[in-house]
Amino acid sequence: MSASTIPAAAAEYRARGWTPIPLAGKNPAVNGKDWQKREYDDVDFERPGLNVGVFLGERSAGLVDNDLDCPEACKVAKFFLPGTQAVFGRDQVGPSHLLYVTDKRLPLVRLRDPINKDPLCEFRDGDLEAECQTMFPPSVHPDTKETVHWYRDGEPAKVDARGLFERFKRLAAAALLVRYWPEEGSRHEAHDALSGGLTRMGWEEDEIRTFVDSISFATGDDEGRDRQRAAASTVTRTHAGQKTTGWPTLARLLKNDGKKIVATVCDWLGSLAARNETKKSKPDGSSEENAENHAADSAGGEEFNESPMAHPAESPIDGVQLLNDIEAYYRKYVRLQEAAYAILPPWNLHTHAFKAFSRTLYVHVTSPTVICGKTTLLEITELIVPNPLQTAGLSEAVLARVIEKEHPVLLLDELDELQKGNKELLAAIMATINSGYKKSGCRVVLVQKRNEWEPKRLSTFCAKMLASIGKLPSAAAAQSRSE
């Protein structure tokens, strides 16, 4: 957004189909008793010292604000909320307002910490009974005097209202648990208990792993992968009827009043349990808290896929939403330069429509040292691109013929290490990189026919993601975008 003044911002919001409102600090009552019903002109925003808000819901084309009121909610948001290109906040708290457009209206919901009553997050919609508004950039926060600004000033993602609300409640439950999560020494037991409780609620293994991963990330737990493996083991053992821990154990391990915290979490997550109840039977549950899974009696929710491109769509889909979902998928698992999150989604779509292109652009993943997440990025990319091929263990001859026949998405890890090893394979890979960006790219190899060797052209054209420490050779770098 180019506007730096309140009147200009109000005009720009109006041009986007949103309804702005003048504010004194955060207070809309400055506009009189019936502020919700008024229409505001440009002149209403010209008084000195005003801020600008925007009505939510129907008055702004279905706009919804997921307001993250605490650091814990900000940390776990990327694991639960869909990607969107409309995000704002202030420096002290970071990106804390994520905007969406939904098809249905839901009531305003504030979820609070049951111990100190502080707000965790708010689902701010055009309330069914009263108008709801949010203070927007470039307003000045009345308490901290910070300017509210955009982190991403694009279009809000269009999402299903009920599905967004269910994700919002998962976010709130994770944020609450993070706040009272036990210290080192009890965390493995706590994760086991959480996984057991969620399994008995009817959650799928991938949902549980995501929830566990969010808490590991937000609590700075450097054993996150071990926690996920342990969660998978707990799910298996629970379904097999073996004794596993659950909510009562977690309540004992949490800081402060664990029983009240667990009861609140189960209440917020309960609406997800009945949905899963209809899909499969619960385990017979010889474990410690069968009587305590009261959350399994609540009403339903939406189905979520772990990967945004795991299954072909049966009908046309919203391309912008798909790009947002792919971005959210990457943000969930890896930390990259911000520009990378703009490059990776369209590159992924390019791999699915590869045959329609005469040229391809490579993605080069680089880092200054080892253990920075390059391999993880390739691993999660492998799950959402068509016909992926990792080069580990391939010979020069096999690589050339696979590319010629299948045109896979080539995932090349540790190119820097390859330079120290098999020189013939390195030469083949570099030839593939240097020529394989265009449809006519090829390598000439010798093939035996009867008693003679004849030259044959083998195509090198395929999409590629390359990972290395440091830079690529200049010819290969020219065809790449490094992140």
C-alpha cells in the first residue's frame, strides 16, 4: 500500500472494496452513538490525530481478521492458518493480523488464557449481531505509539469460513499449551501424553504430528523430529490397544493449573473430534483416561490435507488459493529468505505443467554451512511435485536415460560434496544442468548397436531443484534463482 496518511489509506481501502471507519486510538465511539450504522466520507478522516479501522464481514466483501494477541499464537500460526497475502502488525509483536475472505459470517470469538484471562487470539468477523472492526495501517497504536504497518499487502486468501475457524481453534489450543509447557526433563513425557489424548479424540497421525511440531517449534525444543517420531509411535500403540498416557498425565506435567488448561484445550478442540468419529471407530482404549475424552462429543469441522497438492482436484480450483496453500506448506517446515516463499509456489505449479513450457528455471537452495535445512526443503518438495527424482545412488548412464524417458523433477542435493567424489557423475550432472533448461537441451552419448558404437542424443530437459553450500558454477547459476 502506497498510502502513508490516514485519509489516503481510507481512500485506498475503499477502492479495495472495504469500508473504513475513523478511530480515536482504537475507539470507534468517537463517531457517535450509531457509529456502526454510519457511512463515512473522505472528510471524516481528515481530523488530526485519527486512526483508521476497517469494518469486517459483509461491509468489506467478507473480510475476516485472525488477530493474534500473544507471542505464543504468533509462533504457532504458520502451522495452522492458511497462507494469505494480506498480513499486518507492528514491530513489537510482528505479523499478528492475518486477513481472509470467507463465504459465511461467524460470530466474533475471543479465546483467553483460563489462568490469567489474558487474550490469546480473536476470530474477528462481521459479527452476526453487531458490527466488528479492526484498526488498520498506518494507524498508531495508542499504547505503544508504534505505527501499524503491512508485512504483506496483497489480496486476502479466499477460504471456507468453518474450516478457517476450526484451524483458528487449533492455533489457540497450541498457543495455550506452549505457554504452560513443562521444562526440559518432562517434555518427552508431555508430548507422549498429548499424542495419546489427541489420538483418542480421533485425530489422524499427520494432524497430531503437525500439532506436536508446532509446540516443539514454539518452545525452542531442538528434539522436534524425535517428538514427531514418538508421536507416531504413540498413535500406533494407542490404536493397537496398548497402554498409553493421555490428558490426565499432561495435566499433571503442565505448569500452573494443568487440569484447567487441559479442560480448556479439550473444549476448544472438541468440535474436531466428532468429525473424525464419523470416519473411523475409536480404539477400545484400555488406557488411563477413556472416561475423560469428553471432547469427542462436540460438533463437526473440516477435513485438512497435509500437502496442498497431495491429490488431483476433481473440479476447477482457485489458483490464488492454491499458491497460498503451497506457501503455507513451505512456511510450516522451513525458514527461508522471504523472497523464497514467493518463488517456490509458482515453481511448483510449473513442474505440474512442465510439458507446456519450452524452458524451465531452476531453484538453487544455498546456505553458508551444513545443517541449515537444505535437505529438508528437498524432502518436503518431493512430496508435492510430480515424478520427483533424487540423484543419490544413480549412475551416469541411469541418470541420462531416466531424464530422456521420464523428464522427472530432479532434486540434486549436496552438489558441493559431489565435486569431491565421482567425477564422471559430476560431469554428467553439470552437463544436464548447463543444457537442460531448454527443450532442445541434450547430451550426446555413445550407444552400442551390433558391433559398433553410435552417437545418440539424450534429452537433459527437466525441472530441477539444486542444493549446495556456496555458489554454483557461473553457467549453471545463470539458469537458477538462489534462495
